Amino acid sequence: KKMLVKGKLLMITEAHKSNGISSLTKLFQRTNFLEQIKSENPNVQQGGRFKPKDCVALQKVAIIIPFRNRDEHLKYWLYYLHPILQRQQLDYGVYVINQDGDVTFNRAKLLNVGYTEALKEYDYDCFVFSDVDLIPMDDRNTYKCFSQPRHLSVSMDKFASLLR
């Protein structure tokens, strides 16, 4: 499909096809991991937003991550997911919703807060609720919405890659 936007002919795309990621190993310098991730993803805007320049994404995707005391996991999530999401040519924003304190972690409340805050910033039409420790082994697992809600994890390593 093609679309004319501001006098410019753009392709409308669902997702960039890829062969998946070859390796899931990365060591981070302890002090400047965010700068490292920023330098390797120069097209990601401040606040974790990306919009493809050469096409119009079919969906505007907010990725909401409930978070508390998982800094090491977050480094890996940001490092691996930004390139995957960009290859999928998504118009996306990442929202890490942090819970302070020592009270019981309230994942559902954080997801609700993330949803509300994301809509204040942009007209999202798709919401992906993720966990900071879930990283796809293959980037053909597209971060988009379908006609019905679905679980993006086909299998998980902690369950020996079997759904239980």
C-alpha cells in the first residue's frame, strides 16, 4: 500500500521481515549503559519513542513495562528490543512504569497507570504489556495488535521453552 503524506509518497508496512536475531549476549559497562544504548539507536527519540521515516506504520504501539529493582534486566530489554521494534518498522513508545517502596509489587496497577500515561502523550491504538525479563529469541514475533488479545510469548526459557 502507498500513502501520500505532506507531498511525499510513503509505503505503508505491517512489519519488516527478518531472519531473527543471531545472538542474545551483551555485556554492559556498569556506569553508562543508557548512553551506550542511545548511541546504538540514534533514531530513538528521548523517552523511548520511534517512528519510521520511510513508511507509515499501520499501528501506533505503546509498550508498557511494570518495573521495580530490575535494572540489569532493563538494560538487556532496552538493548535488544529497540532494534527489533525498529526493524519491524513500528511507530512505538516504551513506557517503564516504576513502583517505589517495599510494599507488595502491584503489576496490574502499574499496567493501568502506564496505559493512562501513554494515552496522555500520543494517540496509541495498540498496547503491548510486557515484562522486563521477557526478551524474544527471534524478532519475527511482531509487537502489534490483532483482532483479539494474545500472549506474545510462544514459550519461555524458565519453563524449558514449553508453555505451561
